[in-house]
Amino acid sequence: MATEINIKKAVREKIWSKVALMGASGSGKTYSALRLATGMLEKLKEIGLEQNGRIVLINTEQKRGYYYANEFDYDIVDLDAPYTPEKYVDLIREIVKLNYPILIIDSTSHEWEGKGGALELHQQAGGTYQAWSKVTPRHDKFILEIADSPIHIIATMRGKDQYSMETEGGRTTVKKLGVGAKQREGVEYEFTVTFLLDQLTNLATQKKDNTHIFDSEGDVILTEDSGRQIISWANSGEAVYIAPKRYEDSMQEDADVDKAQRASILKSEIVGFCKELGGTENGELMLVLTKYVPNGNPNRIENIDDLVKLNKELKIMLDKKNKQTKKDEGK
């Protein structure tokens, strides 16, 4: 049977830009991210796409995320260890729900090498090559969340530190280099634009640039204007961005998990109430239960709305019982 294909004219979409900033400590990643984000938001407001009109920064760098609060206007949320991929994913999704247009993740390196990150998870799974089969899907979900989520993202990454000896005028100095990122190999290819920042000059060298804005620029200082240019390019397409099906499916999976967890909690509460009310020996209780499930077993109820209603009814019954008990004891 022949595979059905759908060939159509390619049309450039408007996109949600994803920018990676890699560099050694002191190279200006956080500051550059805030300058870029500020310019991006200015351009979004200019074209009427600013959503809630705020920048938000996920901070994993102790108090560093607060250093520039007197220079830039942004919101912040602290992310503490363990830095599991799921914690990042959950936080990004909550931020999307809150309608932020721009997110800075400072930094993503913790998800890879921090406490509870992918490398530690790999060791906990046995540290073998085969153990990656348990960790890689979790890490990939984090990377796909960045790539597919409907929000502009600037992600900082600590550089893999290397050192060079430089001699000038008879004086030798040691220069710290950020070579690549402390993240999984090849992560830079998941971003629209990737920059490597120099520790001494704070100049940014583009390592990958789908926008072609910075192709001929050479090394640059990233500014608000750089952010404005990225947004102009991102919104120059004709078609509206549609989240990939894998992202929608993933969101639905999470919603299903949340629903299942809530149902489990409600059932546990209901069973507890039933025990306090006397269980099957209580005729009034059994009449209430059989309204929702013929055999009177609350664990067989699947409809979340029914569980909520039953939970409320049993709370009222138990309150009445407790009040009557206190009244009888007081006689």
C-alpha cells in the first residue's frame, strides 16, 4: 500500500525564537540575556504581540538572577535542586499558562550536570551505557519543551572551561575559555540562534544563526537592538505558528496524569470518610454511594466530577455525625 503524502508550497511561519547563550563564568550570559529580552519585549509591544507584557527569568544561579533588578524590569522564579528535567518542564508550562511572551532560563546547565540533573540520574540508574535509555527520554522532553513551547526563550549555558596561555610584551596571562556548553553534545542545534560569549570582552560569537542577522556581523556585544532584530525576523513569516502535535500530545499526557493524581487523592479521602462513617454497616452511607456506583465501592468511580460531588456529600455527613457525637457527649 502506497504511503499517502501531502505536498504543498512552503510558507514561512511566524515563530517563537529560541536563543542560546554559552560562556564561561563572567562572560556576561545573564546580563546579555536581559538586554536581549528587553529589546525583544520592546519590539513585541510595538507590533502588539506582548501578551502579558512581562519578562520572566528562571533562576538557578543562587542570587545572581537578582543582580540586575535595578537595571531591568523582569519577574523571577527560583528553581532549586534537584534539577530534574521534569521540574524545568513543569515550570516552563506554568509560565506559558501565565501568558508570558519571553522566558530566560538561567541556566539550563543545571538540568544536565546539577544535583538531580541528567548526569546524576544516569549514575543512579547504574551508570552504564544502557542506563541512558532511562534518562535520555527525560532529557529529550526538556529539550523539546524549549523547542516547541509557544514562548520566546533565551537559555543560558555554562561553558566547558578551558584555559590558554597568552604572552604579550614579555608578560604571560592565563585566559579562561568557554568551549561548548555544559549540556548534552549538540544542544546548540536545537536553537534558532546560538552565541558563545567571551569572558574578557563579553563579545558574542554566533555559532549557529538561522536568522542570518548576525552572519556578517562578526563578534558583537548583544544589546536591546539585537533582541528587536530577532523579533522582527521571527514575525516576518506569513503563516501563524501552530504548536507541533508532539507538544499538544505531551500537554494532554500531563493533563491526564494530573487528572489521575487528583482522582487518586479524592478516592483516598472518600475511603477515609467511609471508614469514619461506619462503612457497609451504615445504611445511609450505602444509599449515597450507590447513587454513584452500583456496588457501592468508591474505588470503582472513574468520573472526576462524581468523585468531587461524593467527596462533598461525605464531608457534610461526617460533619453532622461529629456534631451529633459532641452533642451526645455533652448531655
